[in-house]
Amino acid sequence: MKNRIERKRLTGTLNYRYFIYAGIIIALLQFLALKSFYQEQKIIKLPEKLFQSPVSYPLDEFFLDLTGVTGTSLEDGGEGAAADEVEQDASGTAANGELLLTDTQKQIVLRLLELIEEDIEYGYETFPDTGYPSSNVWISTDVISVVLRDVGFDLMELIFKDMSEHKEDYPMDIKGRKEAIKYIDFRDVFFQEQFFKRNALELPLGFDPGDPDNPILWQPGDILYFQFDPDNPYKDLGGFISPRDNGQGVPLVIMISAELGSISEVDVLGEYTIVGHYRYPPPEVSGAE
């Protein structure tokens, strides 16, 4: 009986070892097979640029078609072409008559068209923390300062610096104080106009529909100031020339006022008295050729 038990125990041990040996042999054979397979295969590498971000084309690759078409919208396609495919003359227009804008002018125009769609209403508030409007309540000078800020020109800092260095051109007695206040004065229509008189390219005040130089003298993104009371400069309103016209070749104006209620595109060049017409930054600063 004892011998029988010993034989069963020995047999079980041998069977267990056979299973272990068999498992090791199978694993070894699988390893050798896989090694041989991968040695025979070609290594496929993913392209290095597979996950590269899309190419960001600079604004100067395109131009806005602003002549020969009336009442058109950039949203209709804004037909453009590569700048290197268009011949440009000294006046800043292409050989085919289309007006070429600088990068800054294009950025101003695009930001203006965005603002028209935003929920902004006319009204005056002060913003001690930001200077610039932090709500949807704006005055006309806010349209000018916000657009220029968004394309890289901080009027709050620029005007305060200019006021500090050229106090004779910014009479503070009209404000009843001696020192400028940075977060307020850059929104003041009188001081804003003074800044552009000193630092921008001044352009004609009267629009003549028959002037062949109009595409050069009246460009999208130009800044305008309109007078409503000769005895009160604080009633002046500012705005920008739009990239669109009224259907008769007269540019529209993008601005906000109490009458309009919101940022609007209006036909007022033949109605309002223009007291300021500026291009900022001036061409030598903005990089225009």
C-alpha cells in the first residue's frame, strides 16, 4: 500500500515537470518565431510632418478687391489672389486696378467687420481698471481705440505718453485739471483727435466723388471725425472708412452714436462735416510700400 502511494506521488511529480518543460519549450519557440518575423519585416516610419500644425498664411498673401465693385461684402467671398501674382504700381494699386492694403489695414478692416456683428450699444461708462470698455456700452472713440488696440496699437499708453511729453498740444484746462488721467483721456474725442494730428498721416477732409485719386486718398481703415457743433468739440464723433460703398462709389463709414444706437455701417460722407481724416499708423510705420 505504501509503495503504491509512493508511485502515484512520483508519477504526479513527473507529469507536473513535463507540463513545465512543455510550457518553456512552447514559449521559446514562439519567441524565436516572432524574432524571425520582425527581422524579415520592413520598418514603416510615420512621416515626421504628420502631426505638424496647418500652415498659417500671412495677411499680405491676399488683397481686398475694393474697386470696380459697389456695395459688395467681404462675406461674399472677398475674392483674393496671392500678392506675388499681382503687379503693384507706385500708388499702391495693382495693375488690374485692385487696391492693395497693408497688413495693418487688413487687420483693421477685419476687426471692424467683426464689431458690426457684436452686441454693442451706445453709452458712456468709465473703466478705471481696464481703461478700455469691459462691457458692451461704448462711445465713438471706443470703436477707434479698441480696433487699434486689437491690431497692436495701445492708444491708452500712446496717448498718455504723448500727452505727458507734449503738454502744450493737450490743454488740460478744458478738463479743469492739470494732469492727464490715463484711463480716461485716451477716450476723450478732443485728445484723441490731437493725438492723430500729431502722429498720423493727415488726409483730405472733403470727399469728391469724381476724384480719380479717391482709392488712394480714402482707404478702408482710415479714421474720420465728424463735427456737429463748431462751438463744442466734445460733440464730435469718430469712425472708420468701411471696405464697402453705397453703390455709387462713396465709401460707407463704420461708427457708433446715440442716434445709431449700435456699431453700424452708414452712408454719411456726403452728410456729415468731416473735421479729421487720418491714416494710422502712417505708411512708413505700418510697412506700406
